[in-house]
Amino acid sequence: MPVPAAAAGLARRAWRSLPVGARRALAYRRAFGAFPRRSDPRTFNEKLDRRLLADRRPRLVTACDKLAAKDAAAAAGVPVARTLWVGSDVRELADVDLGAHWVLKPNHRSGGLVHLGHGAPDRDALEALARTTHGWLDPGTDEQRMGEWAYSGARRVLLVEERLGDPGADLADWKVHVIGGEPVLVQVHTGRFGDHRVRWYRPDWTPTDVTVAATRSADLVPPPAALPALLATARRLAAGWDYVRVDLYLVPDGTGPDRVVFGELTVYPGSGLTDFREHPELDRELGDRWVLPPDVAPRPARRGRRSTPVRGRG
């Protein structure tokens, strides 16, 4: 039977009043059926939970600040989409040469806040855009509630960049999961703004059966001709990381192989609650490969003291 509105509101307030660690533990149990083993994280998502709660390295902030991540990629020699404008009032776009197609998004948040623009907006279009983006400059409350600390250090501005590829065609997202400097999975997204489909592959292009929130595609995507360059770029941008997801695009240029263009770096995929939910064997495999930095990994309990581990999978 439906939950009364008053009870639902009370439950939401109670949830928000919990410490981040407790909220994450409950959300993790709801997603995976067990609490995370915080004293001895083993799976990929348990280690991601540990990163969320304990990892405060400045490089995480750089990754979550879209402009800073683009600067880092460009410094590494990787092409990036041209930034056309940075600011807080979209009405300023009246004086900006935006070209035929462009993308507007907040610099400091995750969660798919994106507006696809076309041409020079008139006054009415800018007023509508101001209404659409109302609240985009607010702190990312969803990120804060789930412990995604690094977003709080990113600059709270809006940015407009060129839209890559042919706007009339589907430009796929190629998300490369890199552990210890080596790609381990490639996540391919097609139809991002329409019929969203996802398929996961090993670096040798063996398909997996991984399912996520978006619909898993029944159709296999052939390995791109630029796959070696894609993987090499992911390795370059992931240098020095214990784990990071490198999000890239393959952009046709009409004269040769597709260009590999930087998208963003992702350090909290799915907030540690979605990937490999239905595939515990892969969750464990990737967790075995991921070595947490010494200052992030849990410290062994002191001899002579009893520790009470968080109940989880054995």
C-alpha cells in the first residue's frame, strides 16, 4: 500500500540527518544485499566506498573540476573540446560566438546536467535558458549526500564548449576503466540523448554481460579502428592513478582515423552503487586488481584490541 506523504517526508528527513558513512552503508546494502566490509574492502565497489569516505587527495578535485581536467588533458597532449565561455549568467552568451552547435553544463557537478544548444540564442531563448539552468550553480547536494567530496572543491561556474562530431549523428561515449595504469574495461554508450544503450567490453574487445541502469545493447559494437589509440590515450591520462575512468570520444575528421578527444575523468562512477551490481565475480576481480594507496587503505587493527568489522559478505 502507498506510503503516506507525511511518513515519506519524515523518512527523507531522517535519511538526510544520518552521517555520510551511515547513508552510504544503507544505500550499499540496498544495492548489493550486504554492508560494505570497511575494515577489509575487497571488491571494486567496496574500494570505491573507501575512496569516497577516506581519499582526500587534491588530484580528485582536479578530476571533478571539468575545466581543470581539460587543462590537464591538453597539457598531456590530448585534444579537448574548445571552451567557448565560462561564467555564471547565461545571458552573457548574447555576446559570445557560439558557432552552430554547442554544449552547456556546470563545471562542478555530475548527474547529466547538460543543455545542447544551436546557433546564437536570442533574448527569449536566453531567458528560457536561465530558467532551465536555475539551480545549476548550487552545490551538488546529491553528490554531498553520497560522500562525493571532490566535487565540493571544483569551481562553481557554468561552461560552454563546442559540440563534437556531426550533431545529426550519434557520437558514442567511450569510457575506459583503468586500474594501476592498465585499461580493464571499455564501456560504450550510444544514443545518450535518445535511445540510450550501453555495452561493456574487455580491452581485447571480448563483450561482457554487464548490465547497468541504462539498457544493455543486444547489438555488438565492432572494435573501432582507433581502439589502440583510445587505449593508449587512456593509459596516458591515467598515469599515476590507482583507479580512474577516462571518458573519451572518437571524432571523425573525414581524412583518416577518428581523432581521440578527451571528455572527462570520473573518480566516483555510479557513486559506488551501480556498476557490477549483478556481476559479483567481476566486482571481485576488479577489486583484486585495485590496490588502494597506503594513506587511503584501512589500517590493520592494533594488536591487543578487538575490532568489530562491519557485517558484509564473507
